[in-house]
Amino acid sequence: MWSFLTSEEDKRPGMCPNCGETVKAQVVESNRFRRDLCKCPNCQARILICRGTECNDYALGGNRYDDEYCETCFKKFLNSCKEYIRELPEKLREHAAKQQKSKKQ
Ligand SMILES: [Zn+2]
Ligand SMILES: [Zn+2]
């Protein structure tokens, strides 16, 4: 989670999204507030540490430089979004009911 606090030596091996190898990324640009920009030692692709919790894999940096998640985590993230949206009407109803209750008190 606090990946910006870890030093270069702490980069754990993870899967490179470009070549599919498990690599220990080399830091190209150290970022204090954002994630470090890394490089795959195998295929030289620009990669970033995935933001997913408990995930050691890397996300492809590309030109945008700020992909948040590796493919696996991105899919997980999308699914959780879908779930959230599906449950949203219910959550809103609950919220409205709670507000009505507090108004009566
Ligand atoms: Zn690679
Ligand atoms: Zn991930």
C-alpha cells in the first residue's frame, strides 16, 4: 500500500504485463507521491507497480504513465464497480430510509 515509502531494493518480483515474465523491476524515475516508474529488465517496457492490494504484479506504463492496475486487478476492479452499481438502488433506499428516521427524532 505504501509503495512510495519503499526503496529501490524493495521492489518485489511481479509479472510484467508486456512479456509475461516474473521480473524485479528497475526503478527509472522515483516518485514520492505517485508510483515509481519502473522498467522491465527483460523486455525494457515501462511498467508501474499495480495498485491492487496484495498484488505484486506490474501495470503497463505506456504513454499515459498512470495505469492503476494490472490486468487481473483491473478486471477485479471492474467487477466490483458493476456490483456496486447493481446494489446502488438498494443502498440509496437504505440511505433515504435512515434520513427519514433521523428527521423524525
Ligand atoms: Zn517485460
Ligand atoms: Zn494487480
